[in-house]
Amino acid sequence: MEDNAKETGRGRQKFAELLCDFMFKRLFGSEANKDVLLEFLNMILEDKNIEHVDFIPNEHLGLTEDDRKVIFDISARCKDGERLIIEMQKGYQKHFRKRAIYYTTYPINEQARDARDTFVKAKAAGEKNAKFDWDYNLKPVTVVAVLNFSFKHLDDEWPDDRFRSSYRLREDGTHEIMTDVLRFVFLELGRFRKRIWELETRFDKWVYLLKHMHELAEIPKEFSDPLFTRLFMLAEIDNFTAEEYQQYIESLGNMGDYQNIINTAVEEAELRGRAMGREEGVNMARKEDARRFKELGVDLAIIAQATGLTVEEIEKL
């Protein structure tokens, strides 16, 4: 690493980790870098050509005051009205695909609410023929999720190195698409194992940087393209202001959804331990989970809470 690289608490590194809240939004959630987001979306969606998006508020309310609100990492709208939910999940979460389905209920309900608001405003303005006649003609909602892990697929023949998946509602027998209103696209970085000299496509290069940018000491020749050069400049820690650097460091320490991740880890450790039928099996499972959390930068006290190990035991891993 170069001598002028800032100290991040994980050794001296030149480029920031892209899979943290601060960097993910810096790259994909700002007006100044909207062209970066567009290329990424068109790359991961494959069959679309999105030329423009507008960022919309990422905080979404439920139908009532008592309903839980959600905050998406990035929320955007295409010119044709399609809603995009762009999420990054760094820590393993057992039910993430179900969570993605739950997320789509918010922009769907908001479309109904917008139609109702239009009717209310027209009525308040004195329009005699104002009526609420929404016909459920929903605009599409697409969830794009970048996951720093992999999940089990129901198809036993799913290739271990296939890291992109795209789902729609289809008929069981003919596979006819019921509607294009809902789509879920997942990028499982845990399945991406290519080394830098094995990168074949531009998409490969994107995925490699998402997973390994922070491990690089310089810009490899494979990334001499102007847009990739911009990515490296945006991620170079020495280019951060003092405020940005502080936000980045804080972002590294905030895994988000700690309790969900902890619950999943504890559950899996217990299952593995019972399957092995020995006390040492439980201990091995706990240490495996602790090691994974430690690699992700989770606070040691939280790891201790999740696994039952002591901080001293975790430090030795």
C-alpha cells in the first residue's frame, strides 16, 4: 500500500470498501454520478436500456401511522413511471428474498395512494365530475439487490458460480409471464470467485470491483476505461474530505440490521451443533460465525452477544 493511504482501522488502504452504506450511496445515489448508476442498472438488468432516472425519497411510509416505515438504500423512478429499489446487503440475511417481496408493497401502495390524492385534490378544487376510478394499472416495480453473500437456490442444478438471478411472476407449466409489474434481480457476490486475470466481460469487472476494490493498491490495467477510472477516484480515501472520511469510518462500523443477522447466525449455529451432536460442534459453529462477523467489521461486543464467545476468544480468531 502507498505511504499516504489513510489508516482505516483495518490496515492502511488506498481505496474504500464499496459495500458500505456511505460508499454505495456515493457511487449510485448522487446526481453527480447518475451516469454510473445508469450503466450499472443496464448492466445488471441486461434486457433494459434505462436512459434517465429521478431519485425519489428513500423513506417510505406504511398505510397507517402504526405501520412500519422502511428506508431503501436508493429509490428512483424511470421516465415511464417504473419504480426502482436498489439495495445493498453486506451481512448474510436468511430471509432476504422475502424481505425484497415485502419492500415492493410500499411503492405499490404508494401508487394507489397517489391516485387517491389526485381524486381528493380534484374534488377540493371543485371539479364536478371528479371521481376515484383507479383501474389498478400499476407501474412496474423492480428490486435490484447487491448481496455480499450467496443463498441457497431451490434448483439443485443451479451452477455454483452463477451469481446473477432474475425473477418474475410466471405460470407454473408454460412459464408465461403473468405480469411485468414485479421483478427481482439479485447479485450474489459470494458466488463470484474470478481472479483479476480471469475477468472476461465488463460486468465481470463491475462485480470484481464491488467485491475487491478495497484490496487494491493501484488501478489495474484492466480498469483503464474512463468510467472505471472515475470509480477509483471516487473511492480513493485520500480524496475524501474530513467529513466524508468520518462518515465512511462510521459506515464501516454500522452493518445495519444487526438483530436480524444475529438471529440468523444463532439459529444456524444451533442447528449445526445439534446435527453434529457434540459440544465441540456447537463451539465450532460459534467460532465460524464469529470469524465471519469479524471479517465484516462487526463490533466485537456485538459478536460476543451473538455467539456467546468472549471478546478475548474472538480477538484470537
